[in-house]
Amino acid sequence: FCLENTDPRMRGRGMQLLSQVLLQCYYLLQEKEVLHLVLFYENRLQDHHLVIPSVLQGLRALSMCEVLSPGLAVSVLKAIFQEVHVQSLLQLDRHTVYSIITNFMGTREEELKGLGADFTFGFIQVMDGEKDPRNLLVAFQIVRDLIAKNYALGPFVEELFEVTSCYFPIDFTPPPNDPHGIQREDLILSLRAVLASTPQFAEFLLPLLIEKMDSDLQSAKLDALQTLTACCAIYGQKELQEFLPSLWSSLRREVFQTASEKVEAESLAALHALSACLSRSVLSSDTEDLLYSFLSSILQDCRHHLCEPDMKLVWPSAKLLQAAAGASLRACHHITSSVLPLLLEQYNKHPQSSQRRTILEMLLGFLELQQKWGHVEEEESTLLSLQAPICSVVFSALTDPSVQLQLVGIRALTVLGSLQGFLSPSDLELVVDHLIRLALCEEDSQSSEAAMEAAGSLAPIYPKVFSGRMVPRLEEELQSEPEEESSRDRCSLRQRCLQALAAVSTHTSIVRETVPVLLQHLRKVQKESEAGSAQDIISVCQSLHRVALQCQQDAESCWYYHQTVVPSLLAMAVQAAVQESTHPPLGKALLQEEVLAAMVPVISAATTHLSPELAAQSVSHVVPLFLNGEVSFLPQNSFSCSFQPFQDGECLEAQRRLVALLMAFVCSLPRNVAIPQQEWLLRELLALSCSCNCSFTATTAAKCFAGLVNKHPAGKGLGRSLPTTGSAVAQPVPSMSPGQQLDEILQLAVNRIEPGLVEGPHRTQALTLLLWVTKALVLRYHPLSSHLTDKLLGLLSDTELGPAAADGFSLLMAESPDVLHKGCHADVRIMFRQRFFTDNVPKLVQGFHGAGPDVKANYLKGLSHVLNHLPKPVLVTELPTLLSLLLEALSCSDRVVQLSTLSCLQPLLLEAPQIMSLHVDTLVTKFLSLTSSPTMAVRIAALRCAHALTSLPTIVLLPYKARVIRALAKPLDDKKRLVRKEAVAARGEW
Amino acid sequence: GPGGGAPLENANPLIYRRSGERPVTAREEDDELPDIIDDREIFDLIRSINDPEHPLTLEELNVVEQVRVKVNDAESTVAVEFTPTIPHCSMATLIGLSIKVKLIRSLPERFKLDVHITPGTHVSEHA
């Protein structure tokens, strides 16, 4: 009855009910029912405007019916196009119309196409005048489908273009708190996809784009440029031809005069796309080659600027030419054949180094484009015909006194070398000679380093030339005895030789030459007993380390390196340690802590990338060396007494230090490599770490223990928690599961740590062991880790160990360089820091509030370390809860706490200004007072915070302005330059 | 011609390379040793001021050069000479003022400042 009611409101409600029902059950309808409903609904479109929204809802439900008879879709659309003035409806109802069209296009494509261009025209009328961004996104999608699915556009191409292009460029800012989440970028991309979807729009679109590029609005420029780039992907010569001159003049203007790097970059990208588009088109013999005429106009406008290397337009011109040339081999050839001879001529015309540098940099840019096309083509390459002048220009740059010019020359050399077939054998020898000279003799370290890098990147291409010419020269220099030169020059030349040997070791055949040279040199400096020899040994180790890193990716080089270097280093170290044991006070340089520390990364890098099979082979030698004194695999293995690093005895101290080398090896092995006699080894390490008086050795043993425990398989025992104190420990039996073994060894460790911490001469060692074992377990989320962390938290209130325990939090959180990191295959869960934060920060805060005044700082320090290592985004979300504590920490007199608190607050000021505004008074006072701290780093951090304060709302800051500016005048006169720099920045901002 | 606004007085000026950040020395990182205020430090304060006409810095336009900056930390004096890009540059006074303001804000109060045009490079040297 409602449907027949005379009150349109009542009819509307009736329709609404019916349509709601249909929306719930349209998929149950029979074909005949659908037919009747469609006819009824079409008829109702003529009803009062209050009823229309519900009618449309019903039609939307029907448009989703699969059983809709052929012909009905067309009739529904015709009825809508005829009866409904869509743009006078509300947003939601307009959206319903678009949905009906979309539904039909999805399922009744053939029928709709039967309508011909009428459908397109109907739709144009529907969307004409649409203003709502939500609807526009749908409407744009419909237009894209019309074009992509080849609906007939008929005579309405221009109308369709008009009805969409009127939104270009999109100027829409979503309202704050917009629940629909439509971003400006969505609309821009959606409209761009429409405009750039067909070449049919070209004649209308290109003038529009040119107009927008010429506008003053930067966003319009950018949008126009990006749309042009998108169009070039589907356009051909035909579409572009007419507009090329205007396009070029607009692009040129943007690059020559723009103040915005973004506009410049987009203009260059558009030029690149244009050039690529023209290069793509197939040539027919009778038409003009548009690419060449286009490139010629570019050359004409840019070429002469290249001759003025001091002027502002030189770089924009070079960039334009390079953008066009980079699009295709043909374009590249055309442009370089004109530009390269010009640049070579200009180089010789301009004698000043700074001008030559600019010219050579441009030349380099064009050479790099050649590199992109790979090899030099024999016949048509202009490059080959210019081979001699190019080489002579580059070689002259290499001998120029200006370092800047040398650097560009070296880069050019690298590019030339990578162009296959460009350099003749005699040129190559010259190249190598230049590189040797620059690497060894050039005073400026930048040039020398660049030359070494260049040698490293060219060596794999010409391994024979480098191993035959460079390596022998370096070896000779290294071995030559000092003559009249001062020992300092001598020293730096040696240093350079070592670096160069490492840099050039980028090919397996070269590695086989350089590694023996380096090892030979290591033996030599180790025998010389100069004062500086520790430093000399370290230098060789650094070079060996670099070679190891360069070998890692190549399995063959990697194994060669491992087999050659690891036994040699061990042999040298064992030899020295054994001698030291028999004649105690030798003080061998090789056994000094920093030297051993330099050998650690060498052995580690030589081990991490081994295949498990080869690693197993190696481990079967190294572990018995340390446990049983098995020296037979070492190259020189006749020693005066036995090697027993784990035995007790005063004179074995030197041998025990070599645990560092064991650690480097055994902690870098892949996780699936079984370690022979692991239980025994772990027990020895545990004992050593708790009882050794030498802190280097004890710490190393603790790290080695932790590294092994971290990788120890957990098995099924992982879930079970351990009794915390001293139950008797059974001897391991062979049938134990790996998990039980791990629990066992951890229990042993706990049993040694706990009493060790309480009293006795080795409390520090016990703390160190606790820290490393905790770290090993925290990283792998082992259940025992929380017990150990609690132990550590308890120590914060210990007057003796408290400060060290507080610093230990830094050790737990930071990446350790030699063990327990991803690179050495440790078990590291990615979120361990966040997890540690969540578990332990509340305890730290609680501990702080309960602590006595003398140990409060320990808690703040521990907290600082945890916060410092947390990823910044996490920090910003978590910090507000800790804010009051942090403000308190600013008054703490410990400078580590001050520094870390300031570095926590600084990002917070930038990212959470609202919360920070509440504390502005405290912050201003504390920051200003810390700007006169005795520690430079604190002053700098305080000034950075004062600077960051300016990101708070102006209204909050105004009352403090005068006071801050006055207070910041003092650090302007700070005795340290770095402090003054921050003060200038902060004061300027205030 | 230029895309918008009035044409520039000097549209294609000579440009110079920026000197880059001053490298930090080990001495500067030592907490104890004082660093005196030197010419380079003053130059660093003013070199990145933008020219009113170009999107270029005074350094890139060679309006200021390190050799034309003289500072005496002990006597608290600073003298800066600047060179307008062309002799008739109408912006010379404005440039001078920009330099002066930047220095007043950035230097301790004890300094006495002298900012002037390099002799012989501008028609209104005493403006």
C-alpha cells in the first residue's frame, strides 16, 4: 500500500523497504521475477524526486543479479540516462548510479557495447559536473575501463576528454579527520591513468600540459610533467610531432630557470621519456626522422653553453643533453657524436683546473651513458674514433696538481676500463702505472684511496694485467729496505702498499698472489722488534680483513683464503705464545691485546661464509688444537713446548689469550656445523671466564661461551624452566638430547655465576660472564634470560658492581662487533630490543623509585642505555609514559645519563610537540643550564634540544623567547667550535 | 625569457663551487683544547646566505670569499668585504645588511663588525 500512497514520502519509504529486501536477497531471484522488478523500477524512475534514491538502490541490487535477461541492462541504463538528472542527486545516490554502471560493465560488456557511442555519451552526461572525490575515483575508473576495453567513443572523444581533464591538475586537500581516507595522491594518479590511457586524447591533452607547465604553480608543473612522462609510454611520433617545439621550449625553461630540484628532475625525466618515445617509433623511408630533428634542436640550444664552464647554464645544458641521450642507443650515438668532440676541444682550450674539472665531469656523464649500452660497437661508435684524444685528456687529468681534477679523472678511468674493447693493451699498462703512482705517491689521501678503489673495480676485468704489473710492484715496494727517506715516509708508503694490495684483491687469481705477500710481510714485521711493530701488525691484519671480505662471495676464493690464512695466523700466534711461556718476559707484539683484537675480524670474516662441509673440515683441526694441543695441521709445527691454553699455570697466561682466536673461529661458524667435544670446550671456557685474573682473557672466554650457547640447539627442553639454584649436576651422558645438554650447561654457568657475584676476588669476571650469557639468551628468547636479567637488575643497587651493571645494559642492547650478531650466524630475534624494553623498563622504573640516593643514578643509566638502542619510532610512542622520569634524569649529575636523556628528548620534541609543550618550563630551564656543562658532548646535545624546542607551537614558546635568546648568547662564545656551531643554529632558529 | 616575475638583472651569472662542510678535526673533538674563532668559521656563517635574486648562495656567486673575511678573536674584530655580481647591482645594500644581521645574531656580543663592499667593484660603494 505504501507504494501506492499519494504522499511521496510514504511511497519513498515503501520503495526503501523493498530495495533493502532486494539488496539482501538479489541472488535468490528467478529470471522472471527480475524481469518484472526491472520493469517496475524503470517505471518508478519517473516518480517524485524523494522516491528516486530508493529506486536507485533497488536497481543497484538488480544490477548484481546473474539471471538478468539479455537486453535489460541496456534498458536500465537508457532509463537512467533519460529520466535521472544525476548531478542534482546527493553524493550517495550519485555513487549508486556509478555502481550500477560499474556492475553492468563488469558483467554485460557485450550488451553495453551494442549501445555504441550512446553509452559513452550517456555516461559523459552522468559524470559531468561531479565534485565529490569519492565519486570521482569511481568515475575515473569507469572512464579508464571505457578506453581500456575499447568501448565505442564515436564522436565523443573530445567530450570525454573535457569531462575528465577539467579536474586537471587536481587541487584537493582532504579535510582533517577525513574518514574516507582519500588522499590527493589517489586522485592525481587515478586521473593521470585516464588522461594517459589513449593516444586519442593527445591533441587535446598536450596543449593543456604545456599550459600547466608554464603556470606558476609548482604542483601543477609537477603533475603536468609526470603526466607527460606517462603519456610518452603509449604515444608515437604522430601524436607528438606537432607539439615538440613547444614541449622542448617549456622543458628547457624549467631546467634552465627552476629553483626547485624536483621540477628539474621531473623535467629531465619527461625529456628522457620523449626521447625514448621518438626512438621507439619505426621509421618509414619517406618521413622525416623526428628523433634526429628533436635532438638537433636540443643540441642547438644547449651545445654552446657547454663551452662556458664557469657559467650557470653549463650544468643544466649537460643534464638536458644527457637525459635525451640516455633514452636509446640511437639518441646516445647522435648526441655524443656531436658533444664529445666539442668537450675534448674545450678541455684543451681551458687550461684552468677548475674549468677542466667541470668539462671532464660532463664528459664522464656521457661516458657513463655509453657504459649503459654495454660494449662499444665496432662500426658506428664515435667513441672508438675518439679513443686517443679521450685517453690523453683523462691521463692529463691524472697528472694535474688539482686533487679535484684527479678524482674526476680516476672516475673517468674506471668507466673507460669498463667499456669492453676501448682501452688498448698499451693504454691498459699506462692505466695501471697511473693507478700505482696515485695510490702510492700522491700526497692527497682522497686521490690515493680513489685510485685504489679504481684498481679494485678494474682488476676483475683485467686480472692478468693487475696481477702481472701491479702486485709485483707493490711487493717490491713493501720489501725494499728504508734508504734515505725518513722513517715516517717509509711507514706511510708501506701503509699505502698494504692498502693497495687489499684493494686490488678483487679477483680470485689476484687473491692467490696478494695473500702470500701479505702473510710474508706479517711474518717479517712480527720478527722486527721495533716499538711501532704492534701498529704494523695491525695494519697487515686490516688489509687481510679487507681481502677476506672481498673473498666471501666467491666460494673458491673463500676456501683458499681460509685454508691459507687461518692456519698461518694460528701458527704465528701459537709460536709466539709457546716462546713466551718458556722465556716469560718477552712481551711479544703479536700477543698484545690490540693485535689479537685485530686478528679476530680476519679469522671471523674468513669463516662466516664457508660451506658447512668445509667448515666442518676446519673445525676438526682447530678445536683439537686448543683442547689437546694438536699442532700437526699448522704450517710450522715444531714448537719448543706444548700448547695447552686451558691448563692451569702461571706461565701459560700468554697461551690463554689465544682463546680470542678460537672465539673468532668457533663463533663465526654456520649454525648447523657440529663442534667436536663441545661440552668439554664449554666447560673449559666457563672455568676460564670465572677464574682468570686477566680481564682480556676472562672476557674473551665469556664471549666465546656466550657465542656457543646462543647457537646451541634447544631441542624440546626449551620450554621447561630451570631450578634457579644449585641442585647437583649429573655428568652428561651420551643419550642426552641437545636441549638437555643446553639446560645442563646453562645450569653449570648459573651455578658458577651466582656465588661468584656474591663474594670473592672474581666478582667482576662473574658480572662479565653474567652479561654475556644474558645477552646470548635474550637474543634467542630463551626462557632463562628473564631470570638472568632480574639478577642483573638486582645488581644495580650494589654499590660496588652497580655502575658496571648499569653500563652492561648497553652491552645487552648494542650490536657487538665480533660475536652474537647476525653476520656470524647468531640466533637473533628481530624484536628482541622491543621485547626487552617491555619486559624490563617497568622494573627499572620501579627499582629507581625504591632505590637509595647513592644508587639511583645506576637505574637511570641502565634505562638510558635501553632507550638509546630502541628504534626511534618505537621510542616516540613509548616515551610519553617515561617522560617524568626523563625530566628527573636531566638533573642527574652523571654525564652519560645526561647525554642519553638529551638524545631521547630531542626526537620527542620534534615528533610529539603537544605532549612536550606541557613541560616547556622545565625543559627550557634544564636545557639552558646544561649548555654550560663541562662536557662538550653534553653542551652540544643540550643546544640541539634547545634548537628542537622551536618545533613546539609558537604560542607556547613566546614567553621564553627573550630569555632563551639571551641565554644562548653565552655558548656563541664557547671555547669549542662544534659547540658554537650548534649555538648559532639554535639561536638563529629562536 | 624568464617564466614569471620580472626579468633578472643578471640571468646567467658566473657560478662557483661550494666549499662543503668543514671537516671536523681530532683537535676540535678534544674537550680540553680551545678552538679560536677563525676566518673559515666566519665565512661558514655567511656563505650559505641566499642571494635575493637567485636561488644561489653568496658563495656560489662569489659575492663572499674566505680570503675577504678577516677576524681577530683576541681583539674581537671582524671585517668582511663582499663583491656584488655586477657593478650596478641594485641589491648591494640589501646583501650587506643580510651579512651584518647574520653576524650580529651568530657572534658573541664582544665583536665589533665591519661589513663593506670590496673597493672598486661597485658604483655606490658608500651607499
